[in-house]
Amino acid sequence: MDVPLAHLDRPFDYLVPAELDDVAVPGTRIKVRFAGQLVDGWLLSRADDSGHTGRLAYLEKVVSPEPVLTPEVARLARAVADRYAGNLADVLRLAVPPRHARVEKEPHDEESTSEAAPGQPVDPRGWRDYPAGPALLRALTDGRPARAVWSALPGEDWAARYADAVAATVAGGRGAVVVVPDARDLDRLDAALTAVLGPGRHVALSAALGPARRYRAFLAARRGQVPVVIGTRAAMFAPVRRLGLVAVWDDGDDLHSEPRAPYPHARDVLLTRARLGDAAALVGGYARTAEAQLLLETGWAREVVADRATVRARIPAIAPTGDDPQLARDPGAATARLPSLAWTAARDALRAGLPVLVQVPRRGYLPSVSCADCRTPARCAHCAGPLALPSAGGTPACRWCARVAAAYACPQCGGRRLRAAVTGARRTAEELGRAFPDVPVRTSGREEVLTDVPGTAALVVATPGAEPVAAGGYGAVLLLDSWALLTRADLRAGEEALRRWLAAAALARPAPAGRVVVVADGALAPVQALLRWDAAWFAGRELAERRELGFPPAVRMASVTGGAEAVADLLAAAHLPADAEVLGPVPADEGRERMLLRVPRARAAALAEALHSAAGLRAARKAADPVRLQVDPLSLF
């Protein structure tokens, strides 16, 4: 039943009336009477008899005869719910899009399927820079469950490489599911697959499509009309027939994490799917997460990387501004936002007629300001949120409650003048426009994300994830305000900084035509990994540190967030594993608190079961205060 209550998270038996016998097939949407109310549900299976000894009610209605929930997806949904201490109803709500009756009734060929001819060869040339690449394609064509973690070279057309892997899978007569972080990546992969497979051989599935288009694409996969589904995280449960490959690109992007209960991560859902369905798996990116590194160290997956000679031939010239030789030449580089090394790199690239990419971590104009006299951060008088300036002549406003602070006065010294504490992308574009007055300046960020730019002289200011591709590559890439990424109070701060830097640096031309300047101390581990283009080294180091300190993915952690009494009530009802550690409480948002639970990975299932059972006891008692359960949340602090 579609009732998201933990104590009702189990199948219920109903009788099928004779008039519904033909249409009541497993996988259909139904309506049943439960506790006096008509509720939605799913018909999971049919049986000749029931183990229930009491009286059984009848199904009220079969909403649609279309069996949209496949046995494979139902099994996957149950496994995901168990892994994340969630309810099956919540997972099925993510897995199957809402019904669109008009689309369902559109004419279609019941017998039509789209399967590739087995044995169709795939050109392996694109993968030859990676010694294990051609073998991966052969394994996919042969239908073997190869599992790989791929580190892409700078300048690599990752969408074309994924298209090759999908084509090899289809050539073996099996289907594929590929998940990417956002719509821009989806468009690139869509074009690459159309070029390799031809039109009509795949569908793109994302929540941004709208109800009709999304449901039409979902039905095309469910009915076997296409062998391949690509999409954002909405596609991770796509019902592809004879699934042979699951793949995820840039698994460190937080867009892969579902914000709705039970908060699954696309990477983990796809890997669970590969395990249950004996399918191949491909995890790729310019960077490498600690989770991907764990797959390699446990032997579950194999590494697909280029040799160091190939890497050196493909990378741009990368330099930091905070190392000793640079500080000796330019003492101001330690505090300057655009040190002379970065300015010179931009000037030389523009003189050569090449575009320059400037990555700025913060969007907006001045997203944070402070008192110009005593440097006290400027905060809202109503909610204590940070004040920001929307433009050069704008009035400061709160970033939390949006109230305008026209008559701001510093509570410490009474000063009324403001200065920049954090500089955003639009202010950076304004400053660069004054520094290079004859060069066009373009911005790419939240308001407008550029897909590509010409390979001519221009300054492109972008926030992380919004960097457009330049024709032929950028002549210079400047990575500014590194402190904003490295000093975040987050377990993944270094990993995320390196991921964003590598994604931007990968768009530069190879040396000597391409240069990358990172405004950071060259002794820092993420900067060292960038300089050497060695994401594998950093991921191994990161995993070793987390293993020593007892953080995910070396252990399994869960967070319990809510009011203090509600959190204590749930933990008191939970039969936690004997080796579980309870950490906290720590303050959370809106006056709530958070407790962290830590167990060895071998006890992960026991922890999830204990939390789910405790949530069921509270739901049965109709506890008023909600508690949020998250297993391996992206943010622990």
C-alpha cells in the first residue's frame, strides 16, 4: 500500500474478485480498503491461497491494467528501502512516475521491442588510452558482469566513452541504464548516444521533462521499445529489460543524492542493482570519491586508468600561487584574490586569441559583507542571517529571510560602511571586465548556464558545475577563492574541492598551450593531487584517513534528527547492535538536534533494521514529533 508508515511497511493479502481476474496482474496499480479508507497500492504478486487465517477483503479497483512495476524493480526497491532504513512505499514513489492516463492510452505496438543484434562490433579506439579499456568493452559485449572505476583524462569526451560502453552492451543483446548529475550532462550524453546507436534506440528520463514526456519515456523502457535509458537520478530505477550495464558519471556530485525519503544515492542504488541483477557497473569521473576507492580496495571493481606518460601528455600546465618560489617573486600572492601569476596566465591566453575560464565558488555579486571599520560580519537584525549586496549600487538584503537592511549599522562599532567579505561571480566578472576592457566577459551560473563558448578570446566566469565547454579548449583556467571550498565544515571538503577543480581544469588545452592556476597553497593535499592529476592517490589517502577516524565509507553511519525528546524516544526504542556507537547530540537546524550512530560495515543491515523498527513503533503509537532518519548522509556536521 502507498502508506508511508514504518509499522505498515509489509505486503497485505487481498482477494481478487472474478471481474478483475484478467487485469489484476503483478505490477499494476490498485486501490484497496484499509482502515476504512480507500488507498492506493501495488499488486506485487498473485497466489492461489493466503497464509492469513482471518477474513480477507477484496480489491476495490485496478487503476490501470499496465504492469508498470517490474519484479526486478520491486526487488530493488525493497533492497533500497532496507539499506536506507526506509519504507517500500517511499522508494516506489521514486521508482515509478505518476500515472498519465492519456499517455498510457496512446497507441503502441504490443509486440515491438528494440534489441541489438548480438555480436555487433564496437570500435574500441576511444578507450585505447586506457590499457584496460578495450577489455572492458569486450566484457560488456560478451555479457560478463565487469565492474570498473574509470578515471577520465583531461579533455576526454566522457559522453562518447559512455556511449561506446552502452553500444558494446547493446551489441551483446542487453540493456543499459546511465545516470548523470544534471540536464547539461544529459544533453551531452543524449547527443553522443544518438550518434552511436542512431535515433530511437534510447530515451532520456528526468524529472524536468514534465509529467507526460517523463511517463512516455518510462513506458517505452517498460514495454521494451528501447534498450537504453539515460537520465538524472530519476532514471536510477528505470525498468530496462535484460539489464547488462549500470553506469554513473561524476558520482561525487551531490545532485546524485535524492532529497526525499529515504534519501538514496544514485551510485549506491545502481551498484545494488548490478549486484542483484548480475549486471556490469561503470563508475566514472575526472575525480574519484572515497566510495569508488573502496570498491577498488575491496576487489569489487577494477581500475580503468591511463598510464602516467599518457596523463602527462594530456594535462595542461598547472601551478599554484601559494608555494615558496611564487611567494618570493610576488609576496602579495598570499593575500591577493588574483595574484600576478593568474593575471599573467589570463593575459597571455587572451593575447593568443584563446578563451579564459575563471571558476568562482560563490554566485551573486557580494554574497557576504562585513563592517568596513571593524570587519564584523554584517547580519540581519531579524533572523541573524548573512547580509549580501545584489549589485554595486544595491541595498544590502538578508540571504535567509530576504529582508532589506537599508539602514544597517554595525552592532559592534556603529559603522555604516560595508566591505566585501566574499566575492561572487558577477562581481568577479565586473572586476575582470575593468582589468581587460577590450575582451568580452561572459558569465555562466544559476541564472544562465552556458553549454559551450567559441574558441576565441573571451573571459568566462562560471560557478562550479556551470563551466561551458570551449571549442578547442581554454587557453587558461583560473581557480579562485580556493579557501571557500577547502575551509567548509564538511567531511568531504577536500574531495569536493578537488572534484570541482579537476572538472574545470579538464576543459583546458594540453600544455604548453593550456595553463591552470589555482589560488592556493601548493602543499595542501587536494592541490598536490591537482598538480599531478592524481585523483587515485588522493582518494586512497582520503579513504585511509576516514578508516582511521571511523568515518564513511569505511564505516556505516546514520543520523537521527528531530526534537530532543523525539530523538531520545526513537533511540530508546531501537535495539541497536551491541557494537554501535552513539555520538552527539549536536545542534541541527530550526532548534532540532542530531545524533549520529556508527557501526562497522558488516553491521550496516542490523543498524538499518533497528532504526526502521524503532520508527515503526513510534508510528504505531502515533508519535507527534517527526524524526528524520538518514543512512550515510552526505553531510554529517
